[in-house]
Amino acid sequence: MCIVIPAIDIHNGKCVRLTQGLIDSRTVYYENPLDTLKFWEEQGVKRLHIVDLDGAFSTGSNYDLIKEMVLKTSIKLQVGGGLRSIEYSKKLIKLGVDRIVIGTAALKNPDFIKKLSVFVEKGSIIVAIDLKNNKPAIKGWTETIDSDVFNMAKIMENKGAGHILFSSVENDGTFSGPDLINTKKMTETVKIPIIAAGGVSNIDDLINLKKIGVKSVIVGKAFYENRMKYSDVKNL
């Protein structure tokens, strides 16, 4: 089974989607993310992927909004974007967030995950590894580090990550299809589950990801642009 996880990206308090992570490409889909949350509740979604883009770009925080979302829903939420301290990560888990997504902090200092795993169970730790120009991207995809993404995934697995969220920045928001070659290689590199993201435009993309061993797929723009319906893919 491959679990499809809708995404809610928050920027300036609104539900948006970007193309290739570029803020200038922003499209607003809901003025109030709480309305987005209600929509997904009505669709019967069991898990949502929340990204605090202000946190990712180090321009602010949507913590209060995320807190309100947690308190108003029974849907399991996984939250990323700007989680660059042990304290803030613990704060989100204590709040009731089911999983936390760590990117920059982990990639710059892999021991961050080792330290975090003392306080947060393995299954709640997702490390985001985003491929950009064949290197891991950090800081809201605005920079890259000189490292191999597959070697980095092995390190994160050994440090205590429970999942790897793998995406290709070049494919994100483009409807060009996921990066199947590198995603397949990632599923063969580590034993922990791979969550794929970026480029999904139709059900065939989801089926192809399932075939190569992906356990979950995050989908945003394809839903918001009505290229597919959650009801058609929820039992994939």
C-alpha cells in the first residue's frame, strides 16, 4: 500500500503552492489554511503534510496557526519548515504534531537527529532530503551543500531518522512527473520508509512510485489544480 498525503503549504498565513520552491511563483489556494483543513477533513484524509514556508525561508513562523490546526482536527499532522532547534521540534511534538520534518538542521549537522532521537521516538522523525543540481538543498531550497544525497540518507538512518522525505526541486510543482530514477535509488539505499514528493500530476505517477517501493507520497498542487481527486487515490 502507498499512502497519499495531501500538503498544506503556509506562507503569510495563507495556503499556497510554489513551483520549484520559488516564492515568486506563489499561488494562493485558500486565504485561511483552516478552511483547507476543513476541506481535507471532509475528504476523509487521515494524514496531512504541513509546511511552514515562512519558517523554511527564515522570514517568520506560523506556529500559532499550526497550533490552532492541531487543536481543531483529529487528522494526523506532520510538520516541517524552520525546525532548526531541538526545543522547537520538541515543542511541536508536545503540542500534538504526529511527525516532524527536519531538513536544514539535520543536513548541516547530522548529530542533530541523534540528539533529537533522545526526546522524540524514531517513527516521528522525518528527515527531508531535497535534490537540487544533484546536491542536497537547504534553507528553503535557496542553498545547497556539497554532499551526496544517498550517503546523507544512510547517515540519517544511522543517526535515528524514521523516514526519509525525498524530493527533486526541479520537479516540484511542475507536473513533469516524479524523479523515478533517483527515488528508486533512494528506496534501495536505506531500509527506512521513503516518502516521495515533487512532480506528481496524475494517478499513473503514484502507481509508478508505488512500484519502486515508495511507502507514502505527498501531493499538493495536483489536488489544488484539480488534476486528480483524493477519493480516486486514497486506497492506492
